[in-house]
Amino acid sequence: MTVSRALRGVEGVSEKKRAEILKIARTLNYVPNSNARSLAVANSNLVGISLPTFAGEVFAEILNGMRQTFEKAGYSSVIDTTEYSRDAELIWVRRLLSWQPAAVILTGVDHHPETYALLKASPLPVLEIWDHTDDPIDLCVGIDHFKAGQAIGQHATERGYKCPAFVSTPKGHDIRADARLAGIRDIYRQIGQNHVPVSRPPLQSAFTAGFQGATELINEEQPDIICFLNDHMAFGGMMACNSLGLSIPDDMGVVGFNSLDLASVLPKRLTTIRTPRRLMGVTGARNLLARINGVPIERNIVLPVEFVSGETT
Amino acid sequence: MTVSRALRGVEGVSEKKRAEILKIARTLNYVPNSNARSLAVANSNLVGISLPTFAGEVFAEILNGMRQTFEKAGYSSVIDTTEYSRDAELIWVRRLLSWQPAAVILTGVDHHPETYALLKASPLPVLEIWDHTDDPIDLCVGIDHFKAGQAIGQHATERGYKCPAFVSTPKGHDIRADARLAGIRDIYRQIGQNHVPVSRPPLQSAFTAGFQGATELINEEQPDIICFLNDHMAFGGMMACNSLGLSIPDDMGVVGFNSLDLASVLPKRLTTIRTPRRLMGVTGARNLLARINGVPIERNIVLPVEFVSGETT
DNA sequence: CCCAACTACGTTAACGCTAACGTTCATTTT
DNA sequence: AAAATGAACGTTAGCGTTAACGTAGTTGGG
């Protein structure tokens, strides 16, 4: 017990003895066993985070915001990527729960029914991030993707574009992108345009996907504005327009999403939507910490996005 | 014990009883306690991975290669980012060891002395990835950054560029980039050019850093070729050349590193070096698994890189 | 019909740690 | 000087799991 106390830095040990113990521990290359500790005290400072992917800056920035906040509060995080699969997410959640974490963070609000059941049944704090729903498992901090789509549609109609198109990912892969598309369609339906073709290039680099999707749409439809899943794809699309001799924004409007760093070096400022990624991570983590500590908080937060009017529309 | 056997799927339980147990476990929302399991069996299927950063595709690709390989073998991975700090790496290694992992993976070969001591002293398999050294802690799979720099220098001198410059990150932040710079300098020294100025723009997005670094070098030195830490920065640099009215490759040569996806959509193919990132992850993970299982393997592997001659030099 | 051999299931102890409660002994209070 | 206090250190038991061994009951071979 004296050793345990000395190493944990709790009181009840003389400074002399503590120094002695620390010295011996050092020479023995002793490392405490966290498994045994967690078992004994029946809690942990682990937070499990599930993300769709490590690719791209978006989730990296949300993640950084969360991790730094947790780190400061003495929590470690373990991360998994689901590659946009609900089944993979479920498997991860099961494994995570077996580690007795202090909290769980999931990306989005669309989960396997069993994931939902498992987490609803457990007393664990759960945070859903990046998307928004009226009925979160526990906490939710995100943006309204449908409204973001509407903002894009609004801008596009105001600028006089008549034939919008959208470049996305394979079906079911990113339901947030589908929500944004639905927002765009909603606005265009109001002016009688019901045809908003979508290209879904196969999974690959965002740049080449954007290039390919734009090329396909231009060849097969007659869009006058193309909206992309994100800025990187939009850049690929701009390159496609260049190589097809279309001038932006006159022959073709281009709209991105996320306001990524790339946009800041382009000769033409990209029309896009700025998402508060870091803030979202920090807010989410803070709320979760409050929840862990039993502090009452707003359970459902929708952060605002900022429309960025650039030179590509 | 019967319950334990039933849930683990080991033999010694009748099918009838097993089904019964599984059903009850389900209704109770039972999740096994991995901490207790690890404690009892004194091992785990956790692999700890330390990366400099989640930003950029490079480490994401290495990571994917490793994770998929481990996943197939039944191992989970926990990841941490050090943000290029040796102290942060040490803290992470200590915490990781307290979780009794099956193996440790570090990025690069430059570690805090205590990290080194701790891991050398432990019987844990350790993999160092991405860089190369003659004296690894245990296993090493990487590329030779100095030689990669030499390849760039070789190409640049052959193309007749006389005044090279380099855009990097803040001092001490990325010693692999410094090794490549040393390779370039080594070649240029051989033709009597000892001046290779370096710009170290502050930490920020790779695109803006490249833009800023290139602008600074062009304003303050007279380079005829600029080599960048990576392709994203090279792209930022190309944009800077554009905005300063310099034509590539005649007024200014541009060389990147990594051969990232971005390059595939650019109107001018970028001169760069293709690094085998996924292969490196997979090879590293396989070797580590072999090591865990006691299979004898090559401890020190240097993977080849491919010079990609593009239209920017 | 007996005993070996097996299957199905149970009991015990141990993994490393810490909460809770003991013990010792020097110091202060009365 | 006796009693009370408290700091420093120790002992016990239990966290949930599993390896190792134990014990019924069943099968089958001689």
C-alpha cells in the first residue's frame, strides 16, 4: 500500500520513503498496470471515439479539438475508424465497452439498431458529433446539414443558376452529404427545377473523385453549377472544368463544402460553407466532461455554419 | 467457468447450455471486462501506435495499412499523435505500457532517451516506421530520407538548376525533412554550390505554408528551383509562383515529396518522390506480428522510393 | 459388470491494484 | 504521567476473469 500511495502521489507517505520508492521503481523500470487499477476502482479515464475515416482534414480537426480538451482533463482517448460502416461501428462499440470507458463518442446520428440499444441501455455518457438529430442517444453537438444544403441552393438560385448538379460518394456512404443534397433539391423544387443529377464516383482520392464526377456530369447532363461534397472534390472539379475549357464561374459555377485550407491558396476564392470543426470538437468534449461530472448541460446543440461567397459562383 | 467458456466460444460446453447462456447474456446486456481478462491472462491484443499527426494523407495511409493488417490478425490498435514532440511521445509510451500492450509502434527513429531506455529494457516488440536507422530499438521499416534527398538533388543538377532552395517546417519539427535537405545539399556541394537557403514558415495548413515559404524565398534569395517538404506545400508554392508571374518549370522548378493524390489532378504533373506508404504500414505490421509470434524476421527493412519526373522541373 | 475414458460442468486460486480498516509509535494535550 | 491524537506504514479482501485442477455422470470395451 505504501508503494501504491507513493506512486500515485497521494498522501500518507513520508517524503523520505516516497523518494526511496520512486528511485527503486525507476531502477526496476516499473510500470503500473492500468488494467488492474481499472478493475480495482471500477472506472477509467478512457474515452472512445469513433470516426468515419482518418482521411481529410475535417475529422482530424474535430478530433484535435476533442483530444486536447480531454487531455487537459486527464482523459485518454482511443480512436477507431468505421470507414462509414454501421456494422464496423457496432463491433467497435462492443469492444470499447469491454474496456470500461468513461464515455463514448460517435460520429453522426445514424447507427446500427444494436449500437443504439446497447448505448441507450448503458449509463455511459454518449456524444454524437458532426450531425444533428432531435432524438440523440444522449448528447449531440453538430451542424444541420440539410440547412447547409438549403443555404447553397439559396445562393445558387439567387446567382441565377438553373441546372444544379451534385458530386457525392457511393450511395449510403455519407448520409450527411445526402442531407445537404436534399437541402439543395428542396430549394430548387421551389422554383420548379426537379432535376438535380448526382454523380457518385467510386471511392478514391477526393481530388480525383471530384475530377471524375465533374467530368461525368458535364458529359452526360447540362449543369451550369456543380456542388461538391467538399472543397477537395470541388478543386478536382475545377481542374476538370479547366481541362474541358469551361470558365468558372461563367460557364460553370462551383461550390465546395467545409472551407478547407486548400481554398486559401487558390487563385479564385472558392464558394463554400465554413464548418466550425474545431469548435465542434471542443464543445462536444466539454459537454461530455460536464456530463461525466454530473453537471447539467444542454443536451442538443446545433452550431451555426457560415456561407462563404467566393469567386467560383 | 461454464459461462466464461460459453462466451469465449471455447469447447467444454454443450450446445444447449451455450445457447441458454448466450441468450441470458444478451438480455442482461452483458459485456465482458477486458481489464479483468488482460489481468488474468497477462497479455492483450492491443497494439499502440504513435504518429506525429493526423493531418495529411501520409500517416493516414501508413496507419490504414497497419490497422487493417492487425485487425485481420485479431489485434486492436490505440493511436496517439505526438505533434512532433519527443516529450509527448514519452508520456504516451508510459501510458501505453501501463495498458500492457502486445507491441508498440513509433514513427521515426528519433526518440527521448528515456523512451529509448524504457523500450529497450522491455521485452515488448517495438516497430519504428517511416524513417531508417542502423540501430533500431527492435524492428524498423522505413525509407532512407537522405537518399531521397540525394535523388532530388541529382535530378535538379541534371536539369541544370543552379540555385536550389527548400521549404520546410519549424526547426526540429520534422527531422526526416532535414535529412532530405541534407541529401540535396550533399549533391549540390559536389558541384560547388554550398548555398541552399531554407524557409521555415510557421505551423499552419500545408498549402499556405508552401505559399508563404516560396514567396519568402523568391523575395529574399534567387532560387531557380524550390523543393518542398511535401506535395501539398509544393502546390502552395506553385500558386505563389503563379501569383508572382513566374512560369514553371522555366523560371522556377518545383519539386514535391510523397506523390500525394492531389498531384494527379494538376494540369502540370508534379516532379516528386513516390513513397510506399501503405506498403510500409502493411510490411511493418506483418513483421511485428511475426515478431509477436516468435517467427524469425529481417529486423531492419529499407523500402525503395520512386522518383517521379514530372513537368514542374 | 467393472473400470477406464471421456464429456460436461464446477471449485479454487491467482493476475495487480486499491478501499477500508489495523497497527505502531512519536507527539501533543490534559 | 496517562490519555488522546495523528502521521506513517501494514493487512485484508475484493474487483472480473481464466488456468488448472476436481467431480459427477455417461459411454463403451473387455
